[in-house]
Amino acid sequence: MFYRSPFCNLFLFTFLLLLSSCSYFYAKYYTEPNSCLQHAQFHKPYDVVIIPGFPYHKDSMNFVIQNRVYWALYLYQKGFAKNFIFSGSAVYTPYVEAKIMAMYAQQIGIPAANIFIETQAEHSTENIYYSYRLAEKKGFKTIVLATEVAQSSFIKSNNDHRTKFVLDFIPIVYDSLMTTKLMPDIDQDSAFVQHFVSLPDRENGWKRLKGTKGKKVRKMMKAEEKSVL
């Protein structure tokens, strides 16, 4: 008869517990692109799509910005939404991310009348907070976030009981993106910030981490709650 030691039983129990935990967090927080796209297909059209910004360097349109803007174009052309909020301040470079992406989006085919910009966010959680507030002011009810799966999943995991913005997620499905992308002729100087100081020069690593995890957003939301009382 096979004997299994108490240590072996403990190891097996721990392994199964970790496996269950991983499966739980995967199902709860991982925004699987194709599943999210199918969900959005059923619930479209949305009133507005939020596109988080990404650092822009002079005379260089990087692939992250291209992919996010072309994903916005795909969602526009496929009828998922007609309105878009591009979100992002000048964070790591002296160019306002939202303005750069908005100019790019307009040039490749999204009408200017359907493009809105939010220029205060310096962290992913702030992209949601400021964009969500802008959407509310514009009267948009159904809201969706569209970005890479890693950022999308991170934002979803932080959208807990302390914030809980009501929105769906449509991570980029790369097979649906155009492989050849237009290099835009944008007025980058109009997005340039004079006397710029980058975020790492204003905040240490620990403070930036807390900002990324949503500390500033929760503080602002508490202030909003107090102002209502």
C-alpha cells in the first residue's frame, strides 16, 4: 500500500490552493482579448471608448501609440463606438500624450467631432478617473476601455470596491490591426509643454507606484464624496 507523508499532503494541498487562486484571479481580472471582444460585440454600440496615452518622443511615432490609435480606428469602423477619449498628460516626455494621439486618430479617419482629450492623467488609474469624469460631463453612459491586455488587466484588477467605475474592456486583438500603418504628419509642437519636468523628477519610485495603484484617485474620490455631503 502506498504511503503518503503528511508533508506530501501539505504540499499537494498548497499546490491545489495556489492553482485555484491562480484560476480565480485569471478569470476575475485577466481581460482575455477575444472573449472581451465577443462580449463587446453583443453590447455595442458604446457611447465612448477610453484610450490611455503613452509617451511620445520627438519625430518618432512608436508602435504602442500606433497600435492604440489603430485599435480605436478599428472599433470606430466596426461600429463599437463613434466617440473616443484620448487620455494622458505630458508625463515622461514634454509632449501631451492625449493631444498627440488625438491628432493621429483624426488623420487616419476618426472625425474630429468624435474625439475628446483628457490631459491630466499621469498614471493608468488616473486615465480611468479623469476620462470617466469627462465622459459623465459629456453625457456618455456606456463606457469601454481599449488598450493592451496587460494594462487592461491591471486597470481591471485595481477597479475594486474603493473605486468601482462601471465600464467594459476591449483589449487589442492584434490579428485585427492593420500591419501597415500611416506615419502621420502631425503638428507635434502643439502638444509640447514648455518648462517640462518629467514624472520621475517630481516623484520618487515609491510615490509613483502608489499613484499607479490608485492612491491619488481614491483620495480625489473621497474628496468628491465629502463635497456632496
